[in-house]
Amino acid sequence: MNNETNAPESCCASHVKIRSEEDKKALISRLNRIEGQIRGIRGMVEKDAYCIDIITQASAAGSALNSFSKELLGEHIKSCVAEDVRNGNNEKLDELVKTLQKLMK
């Protein structure tokens, strides 16, 4: 933290990631599409759609969410983790390893 402004010294300090408006807009857009897919699945259940059709849509929504997570993880590695390692600190690298271990269960 910068003591004069109490602002993060870097884009990833204090578990805060400062994103450009363009990046934020793109992430939110992807989440909105995923949210729409989930609402669509709920509608299919409400309308008694065929099980396989619902499963197919649920799988597509899961893939979309996984793709979102991969994109976010890649950006985290390229920015926050890389910056931390360049500064001689392995905190975010250790955090990444723990996160990957959880994801790969």
C-alpha cells in the first residue's frame, strides 16, 4: 500500500485487481451470456424439456464458465503472479498453486 494515498502500489496489491474499463466490460459481457444460458436452462426445466436437451445446455453453460475461468486465470498469471515473482515475492505463486490444486480435484 502507498501510505500517502492508501491506494494499492500495483495492479494486484491487497487482493485488488485494477482492470481497464474495456477488460471489465468484456468479462461482464461473458458473465451476462452465461447468466442468460442459466436462465434458459431454468426455463427448459419449467417447460418440462427433454432431459438430454437440458443436460446439453447445462454442459454448454459449464464449458462457458470454465472458459471464463481460464481466461481470468491466464490474465492473473500474466499480470499479478508475474509481477509478484519479478519483485522477489512468491505469495501469489503459492496462492496460484493452491488454487490449481483445488481446481484439479
